[in-house]
Amino acid sequence: IIIAYSAEYPFWCHGRYSGSDIAIVVRDALMQPVRKVLSATHFKQVPSQKDPSVVQWTPCSPGDPDAVEKSWNDVDSDELQEPPLRFADFVKSLDSVRPTVTEDDIKKHDEWTKESGKCGLFDDFLNAI
């Protein structure tokens, strides 16, 4: 995940997001462009990404000089250019998706690891190669 490599957003590195939490964040982020289309009150015409000779509609700000007031219901599906998925979509999703792993869970896991050995068989495997 791109976010995991961002020094500006180190929240992935502190270990409180489980794999399941990350999957939820990703699914939510993937829906952000759809939400932009559904909530848009204005669209503007732009060249198609597939064929620049074709013009499509994409959501825009009401303040955009090329904005035309319309809803997604007014745009045929083949005329719609979905907004691209952006890093900001992941950041926005993190506002609504909270980690399910607590500090107490991390302490319990650390204690279990100390009692049973670092990583067990997997650690032995890594040392053997």
C-alpha cells in the first residue's frame, strides 16, 4: 500500500491497523471517487482518457470556470469520466475507519511473543536461508 511508505503519514507503522482494518480502508478509499460522482452538483467536460477526441463529463467544483450544474443522473454512463483514485482518498478513509487493535492487544501479543520465542518456526526458517 502506498500509504505505508509515506513518512508524512506514519500511522500504518505503529501496528494498530490489522490486515482486516487495512482492507476496509482500501475498500472505502476505492469508493471515494464514486462518492464524488454521486454527491457532485456540477460537472465539466474533459477529453476522454481513452480517446482524447471524445469528450466526457467529470465532477468538478461549482467554482470551476467550466462547471455546468447537473447531477450524475443527467450524465450517461458512457459519458462519465470517473475521478481518479488519489492518495487523499486513502487519507479521507482513515478519518472514518478506526483501528481495531488496541494498545492492550499489542501488549498481550508482545508478552506472548516473549514467552513463546520471537517468531517460532518462521524465524528459524529465515535464519536457515
